[in-house]
Amino acid sequence: MSLKSYWIKNGILNVVQNMSGVLFGFVNFFILVRILSKEDYGLWIIFMSFTGIVEFAKNGLTQEASIKYLAAADEENRKKIITASFTINTIFFCNSYYSHFHLCPFTGQALAF
């Protein structure tokens, strides 16, 4: 496979992936608006907004740093970096779970429909 065809194939796959994400987002919006009440849809938006912010923070803190340090690490330090990244991700997950279902009881009600 030549280098040019490799980049063209990956570029097309990237465009298809992004376009399908937009399409599914629109379809999801129309389905949720028709199924949920205004209050439940508002709760869903609050839930998704909070989840998105937490995920952006988690990816910014762990994914970028993990890639940067794993690329330059030797074998012994790789295990430590992976363990630290796993620990930080676990802490983010536990905090997110706790805040979603214990500090925001209305979120649990909205997800129970």
C-alpha cells in the first residue's frame, strides 16, 4: 500500500466517522425530544453536560500526559506510568459516579425511565 493511498483511506474514514457522529447526534436529539417531557429532557441535558465536562477534564489530565510520558519512558517506568494513569482514571470514575447518583438524586430519577 502506498503512502498516498494510506492517507486518503484514513482521511475518508475520519470524515465518515465525524459525519456519522453528527448524524447520530441529530437522530438522538429528535428521538429524545419526542419521548421525554421538557423536565426530563432538561435533566438529561444537565447530566450529559456534567458528564462531558468530567470526561474532558479526565482526558486532558490523563490521556495527554500518559501518551507524552509513555513515549519517552523505559520499560520499568512504563509500568509506573500506566499504574498512575489507571489510578487517576479510577478516582475520576468514582468521583463522577458518586456525584451523579448521590449528590444529584434527580439524575437517578431521570435515568430510571
